[in-house]
Amino acid sequence: SEWLKLRPDDFAAMPEIGLLLPAVHFMAEKYADGITLPDIAKSVHLSPFHFHRRFTDLLGITPKHFLFDRQVD
């Protein structure tokens, strides 16, 4: 839930994280709808491969792990 409080402007030093925040919000809203990696990647206009790689590199968890955390919350 901490990720949901962040805004793109919070990442001036690392703007690429700000570009991924819409995907974080998308996942937080749609996690119960059975969304897939291509659905999430499409929400930020990236290929599934590139999205997964950048999300994991920048946030330190995989998109799937993020979705699991949302389900648990």
C-alpha cells in the first residue's frame, strides 16, 4: 500500500520509476480481475518483457510478487 501513495513527481532523480507508477496503480485496482503481464505492460505502453525487467530492476520485486502482496493485503 505504500507504493500507492507515491506520485511520479516523487522520483525526480529516477524518472523511470515514475513512468511505472501507473502500472502499480493499475495492478492495485485490477489484481482481483485476473490481469496478465501483457495487460499490465500495455497500461504503460511497454512490451511484457521490458516491463517485467524494468519493474523488477527498479522496484526490487516482480510484478507477480506485487500482485500476490495486493491479494494478501
